[in-house]
Amino acid sequence: MRTLLNESELNEGVERLASEIDQHYGSERPLTVIAVMTGSLVLFADLIRRLSMPQRVGVIQASSYRGGMTSGELSVDANMLIDVKDRDVLLVDDIFDTGKTLDRLTGMLREMGAKSARTAVLLHKTRTHDVEMRPDFVAFQIPDEFVVGYGLDYLDMYRNLPYLAILEPAEIEATAAENQS
Ligand code: 5GP
Ligand code: MG
Ligand code: MG
């Protein structure tokens, strides 16, 4: 496992992200903050406690990384989503990769009548994206590598790591093998 961002670097990044968001929205008007499950779980808990404005907090489920690292069809489950009509909404996700997830979700929020729909991510991969939209708030720019930890998984493992890391090929193999049994 190769550490890309350690605990204190992640902390600083979330702190920066929170102050950018605070600066943009101010501390008076309520913000509806939505976690894109499951990858944003750890970031979300850290981020919302640092924001100054009153918040309505909810979740939405989106998954596209079906068999581990390969991107498949995007599926969205909005059954647990709270009311977003006429609200200023901020979607929080772990990483902006192809961009398809947040592009789709911001489109959905606008269709549901959100007054505004913006996005915040911990990580932005340096690569060409499949969509026009870009996240509004970004903590870190990272190389185009598959990363785990701080909420991000490989086959549902590694989300609990307090740091962000790149898996070695042997660890990828071992995790995949263990997942079969
Ligand atoms: P996008 O729709 O932007 O291609 O992908 C967004 C989702 O794919 C992320 O929310 C995350 O769940 C997953 N993803 C993209 N890149 C990585 C990565 O490097 N590591 C992990 N664990 N998940 C990733
Ligand atoms: Mg995700
Ligand atoms: Mg995943």
C-alpha cells in the first residue's frame, strides 16, 4: 500500500474545502447537504461538522464501480433523499473521475426543483472527463490511479482506512481472491 495523502493532509484538505464552501454560501441561509453514498461517508461526517450555516442533511445512493475497478452502468437510488424543492443543494462525493455520477445527480436535482445544485469532492482525478460539468469545490487534485481509504473502497474493503492509498497489484489480487471465497 502506497500512501498518497496521510491523515493530517486529509484534515487540512477538508478544512480548506469547508472554508471555500462557507465563503461561497455564507453562514446565514440553510443549505441542503447531500452525501453521495457510500464513498463520501467519511468525508461527509468530517465536512458537515466544519460548515457554519444551518444544514438539512440527507443521502443519495449512486454506484457505478460494479466489479471493483471497472466502471459499469450508473445506478441511482433516491428513495432516501430528503426534499430538495426550492432548496440550495450541495452534493458531496469522494472523487470526480469520469464525472458521470455528479453530472447525472446534479441533473436529477434540478429536475426535482432544487434552487441551485452544486458539488464538492475530496478528490479530482487528473484525466479527461466524459462530461462538461466540473465540481464546484475540490480539496485535492490527484494522479489517475485507483485509490482507496477515507471512504473509498475496493470490493467494499478499505473504506475505514484513515489515510488515502494506492493499492499494490498483489493487494488487488489478494482482495479479489478473498472476495470470491
Ligand atoms: P465517476 O462517475 O466520476 O466516474 O465516478 C465516481 C465514482 O466512482 C466515485 O464516487 C467512486 O465511488 C468511484 N471511483 C472513481 N475513481 C475511484 C478510485 O480511484 N478509487 C475508488 N475506490 N473509487 C473510485
Ligand atoms: Mg461513489
Ligand atoms: Mg466503490
